[in-house]
Amino acid sequence: MPEPSRFPSVAFSAAEDATNKAQALGVEAQREIQKASAAARAKTGEIELYSAKYYGACTFGGLIACGLTHTAVTPLDLVKCRRQVDSKMYKGNFEAWGKIGRAEGMRGVFTGWSPTFFGYSAQGAFKYGGYEFFKKFYSDLAGPDIASRYKTSLYLTASASAEFLADIALCPFEAVKLGKQHEGNGALLGLVDAQHSLYKGLYPLWGRQIPYTMMKFASFETLVEMIYSYMPKKKSEYGKGMQTAVSFAGGYGGELAGLVSYESG
């Protein structure tokens, strides 16, 4: 029978062994969880951040989002453009669509849909894909410490760079669209013949779109960060459903962009 004086050391040794075993089991459990998590990501097709697949998804998402939405509102854009030239041409949207529909049919109501679709699809691809690319590029260039301290400046610079390229892609299509909506095919042919005219409106386009996009992305990023700061868990601990809901909420911050731009894009 062990001496009474040795009881504390024996008990301490047993407790220490138990602790070590528990830690070992904990590490092993973490490894198994990580393996299961990796398998689940592979199975569900989760995209690694800033991978080629990630940039491709952002580019395609921007293409679809901008191309389809702008094409859907072509009738509104048509009336707006014509009333900007002659404010007395129509009293309102419904009167305008009625007159255009009777004279030119439904196709006339959607005048300019084709350059709108292709132009804004290209713009959306460069805008969203480019923003994610430049955000990573400038972050790496600045280093983690500076990038963390000056996040808003990083968002503004990345979005301005992306929109700069996006408008170069959009501008010729916008010129063709305006030619079709204002004067018809004659103006379209004239624009194609004088190719320099396709980029005549690039500077005003930059002046309108770049501030808008800077405000939109900076507002979105800031609001999303603010929302997560009030939530009990980290972003990575929430499922896709909750993350999507937060992104939608942050997206309303883009409405602030209307304060710095006459029209969105």
C-alpha cells in the first residue's frame, strides 16, 4: 500500500495523464473534423477564395447580373433617352410605350436591347471579376498590415480600377444603343462607319460610373463587416443561407451610390 505522502503525486500524475490523453483525442478529433469538412466542400463544390474558379464565378455572376437586369429595363431606358432629347415627346411612360408599340410593335418598345445586353454583360464581367482581382492585387501589394488598416481605401481603389476597364468594354455598345434609340438604323450605320465615335462618350461615362461603383462596393463591404460585428459568431461559422442573407442586406448599401451618380450601371 503506497504511503499517504505519495497520494497527492499519484493523483496529480493520473490527472496529468488523463489531460494529455484528452488533448491527444481533441487534436485527433479536430483532424477528423477538418477531413470531413474538406470532403464536404469537395462534394458540394465550394470554391476556394481567390482561385481561378473563384474569379471565373465572379466574372460570370457579374455578366449575368448586369446583362439581364439592364436588358429587362430597356423600355424604361428607351423612354428616358428620348425624353432627355425632347421632354415634350411623351407625357409619361405608359403613353410612350403605347405610341411606340402602335407604331413599331413590341420590338420597337425594346429598341436597343441587343447592344444593352452585350454591353452591360461585358461591363458586369469586368466590374465584378475585376473588383475581386484588384482587391487581392492591391492587398498583396500593400501587405496585410496596411491592407487591414486602410480597408476602405483599398475597396475604393479596387472598384475604381475595375470600373475603369468595365467602361472601356461598355462604351461602344452604349454608343450604338443610343444611336438606335434616338435616330434608328441610320445613326447606327454612321456610328459603325466612324469608329472613333464609339468611344466619344468614354470620359463622361467614366465620370458617372466610377464614383458610382466606388460608392457601391465600399458601402457594401463596410455594411457587411458592420453586420457581422454585431452577430455572435464569425462569418465562417454561418451557413450559406445566412451569409447570403447578410450579403443581400449589405447590397442595399449600393443604393447610396445613387447620391454620387445620375444613373446606375
